[in-house]
Amino acid sequence: MEQILILKGQQALINAGINALEITSNTPGFEQEIAKARAAHKNALIGAGTIINTTLAQQAIDAGAQFIVTPNTNKLVVELAHQHGLPVLMGALTPTDVANAIEYNADIIKVFSAGSMGVCYFKALTGPFSEAQLMPVGGVNLDNLSQWFEAGACGAAVSGDFCKILNTEQERSDLTKLVKNYISKLPK
């Protein structure tokens, strides 16, 4: 029953306009969850998150992940993912991390945990790294979403408001409305 609710929740996100879902490697049976999501949601990108090493990256690739998300900077993960044609959203927090992620050819640099450092810190990173695709993760919410884009974000990741088991049609409807509120705050 829980699996059906998860798939219905994912579908509610997609119906509302989300086109990429991340399933983290610390989700029990994450490889199977990626495969199930890929089968159920053909028009969405399904990626693997919390990929901290090449073992997890290979498991995600074998499961059918369409992108890789790391919390850390790991050159070997980028190389492996790129060998399979997958983009990598690489985690970084400090200027050194960001510089390493650029050197490792990360496609997008996920500034994690951006919320703990704040929008001003994120904006400061965009100065010396103005050519990098920086995306805040952690602490992004409906109230501050536009601030991250004003600070130079190429995108934003939201999880806390969206990652819930939705037991009823009303809860899924409420989620759809919430997602649409987020989308309305995106830059045009």
C-alpha cells in the first residue's frame, strides 16, 4: 500500500509541473524505487541522490537513474556518470569545494546546505564563480525562493514541503496547489 501512495505522491508532483524527481540512496531499496519511478513516470526525469561514491553511482546507473546528485565533491563519481551520459549535480559548500566541482566538470553545483549559510553567502559565491551553475539545496522554501534566484541561482531544490506520504486525494490536491505556488515564484 505504501508503494502505491509513494507513486501517487510522485504523480501529484509531476501533474503539478515538477519534471525531475530525486530518489536518495539512503531510501531502502533505492535501486528498485528508481526503476519503479522510471516505469511509472515516463515523462519525468528520475535521478539518484546522496551518491557519495562510485559504488552507489554504479548502482544508480544500473537502476536507470537519469541524473546523479552528490552531497560532496567526488571526481570519480562525475567521471563514471559522464561515461554513461548522465549529468551530475555535485554538492559543494565552500569556495574550495565549488572550485573543485568546476575542475571535476560537474554540470550543476549544488550548494548544500545553502539554508544554513544563507542567501548572502550564496550571493557571495556567485561573484568569483559567476560562470558556474550554482543551485541552492537545503533551506529553500516558498517564502525565500525568489531571493535565491535574485542571488544568482540557476535553479533550486525543494524537498521538505514535497517529501511526504500522501494518504488522501485531498493531501495530493493540496500538494499540487503548493507546487503550483512554487512554480509561480520562478523567474520567467
